[in-house]
Amino acid sequence: MSRYRVVPAIVTLLAGFITSVLLILNKYSLESFVWIVLLVMVCFFVASWLVVYALNRLADKMEEEQKEEENIDQDEDIPDIDLDNIDSIEGVDGKDFDYSDFGDE
């Protein structure tokens, strides 16, 4: 889903409004007025869609990098345990493990 989907419409309408005001103040004829406004609105619509496309790609790339950084941070927090030599770890008695310590008997 596009994050900036309303931007082309807003930019196009704003460009059309400003162009219309300027053309009315300069007293252009109706035929040239319509063609100029149409051309300006089409150009700004296309340009704004290109900007939105670039912004979406940039935002997706930044989001993906952020997720990768979070995954790396989570992986670093988990220590590697050598299960073959678990008895050599201080405070771990693997051979003396008793299930009765958990209350299920």
C-alpha cells in the first residue's frame, strides 16, 4: 500500500489552481487557458507519481534495513551453548537434574 497515495492529487490540484489564478490575472483566452492548465496538471501529476514511487522505495528499503538490524540485535543477545560440555559450565548440574523440583510428581 502506498504511504503517499494522496500526494499526486494534492500536487496536481494545487498546480492547477495556481496556474488558473495566474492565467486569469493575465487574461488568457479560454482555449489557451484550458490547454495550458491541462498540460500543467498532467506534467505535475506524472512528476508527483515519480516522486511518490521513489519515496515508497526509499521507505521500504529503510524499513527492511531496520528489521535486519532488529534481527541482528536479537541474535546477539542469545548466547551459544555447547550442549556436549554443559557440565563444565559453572552453576549447571546436568547430571543431577530432578523433575520433582517443578512440583509434578
